[in-house]
Amino acid sequence: MNNNNGQKLAGKVAVVTGGSRGIGAAITKRLAADGASVAFTYAKGADAAASVVKEIERDGGKAIAIQADAATMPARPFRNRSRRRPWRRWIA
């Protein structure tokens, strides 16, 4: 028997980067409305993030906001030490 009340994403977890404002907030809310538990990041604007979490929880969903700025990651997080075999950097 399926008890997900017609929610397509019941029992799933979604991760959204930049989910506190604009399109990201809309996507976050839609995923939660479809039954997913949602974790989303925000760079600044803790009040906006808290507002999205409260709205999702008010509607019966689960959400968590995580302050993290994805734009600050280096473009190449791994150095390629082997020119002849670049795939080696991905295996231990």
C-alpha cells in the first residue's frame, strides 16, 4: 500500500544550491510540495532562507537551509599531477 498521498517524491531527498530566493526558492518549494525532504544552500540572506524553511514546514514538508557559497569553490579543486594519465587523480 502506498501512503504518499499522491506525492511523486515522497521518501526522497533533494539538494538545491541557491534555494532561498527567486527561481531557487520556487524550485525548493515545488520539490517540497511534491513530497521531497529538501536541503538547500544560501550564500547570504539568512532571513530569506528561514522564510522558505518556515513556509515549507507550514505546508507539512521538511526543509533545512545551509549557509554555503558554491561560487567560492576553485575552478579546479584537484591538481592534475599526471599529464599523461589525468584519470589517475580520481582514483586513490
